[in-house]
Amino acid sequence: MASASGKKAATKAKAKSLPQLCRVGRAQTGLGLFAAQDIPERKLIIEYTGPRIPTRLAQEIDRRRANKYLFEIDSRWTIDGSTRTNLARYVNHSCDPNAEAESNRGRLMYRAIKPIEAGEEITLDYGEEHMELYFGKAGCLCPGCADMVKTRKPKKSKTSKKRKR
Ligand SMILES: [Zn+2]
């Protein structure tokens, strides 16, 4: 794999990318990623890109809460998505998300799990552990939780999560 440090246009052009379905914009809690056009259910939205690091190392970094953009593919590899070119890192958490992450041959893709309208924010459920680690136990600010912080129920586990363990 080539180093991601270069900023050459050639690197960008070479990288396989999906058509631009989304754009970064201002969300309720900072920046977020928004649909630039209507996105049908099941459509691949964007790839979560960045250098791969060993998951073992990622777990140590997580313990220090040093990088909230680590996304585990499996027990061996984790993507460090903290690079600015990784637009998927702007996707915010929601407990009622409209996208999910799936890994395919070492790549991590975000896929729509419901129809998303142009202008709508794209959200993903990052899982309880990630939220507790980086936002505190009651730290979820997604629209669903903002009103009902006190009555939160334990969530069922889902297929793909940030930091599984
Ligand atoms: Zn929430």
C-alpha cells in the first residue's frame, strides 16, 4: 500500500472512488456528512479510507482515547480514518441511523439502510462502546437521544460497530 501522506493529485485520481453522493456540511454538533442527492436504500455511499494499522495497536490507542477515527475491520486490521481526505469520518453517530458500515475484502464501505433524501444527514450507529469512550455514557446528542436521555434503554447489538470489543 502506498503512503497516504502525499497530497499529489495523481494519488487522488488513482484511488478508486464512488461518485460523489455526499458533501461535508454543518451539523447540529459540528460537521457532518450530508446526501448531495437522493440515495436509494442499499446503495453504497462512501468508503471509509485511511491507512490500515494492526487492530492490536488500535486497541492501545483507543485505551488512551487518542484517536476517535479508528474503525476496526476485523481482529487483525483497523483503518485509521483520521486523514482529512476521508470524508466518511464526518459521518455522525445516530441511534436511529440511515447507514451502516460493512467490510469487504479489507475495505470498509458505508451503505444506505433506508432511502436518504438529498440534504439529509448521513448517520451511522457507532455502537455503545465507542460512544462511552469518546462522549461519556450519556453523551449521545443524536435527535432521538437529545429528548430522552433519562429513559435510555440498553441497545441491541448490531452487525457493524466502531471498536467491537
Ligand atoms: Zn442517540
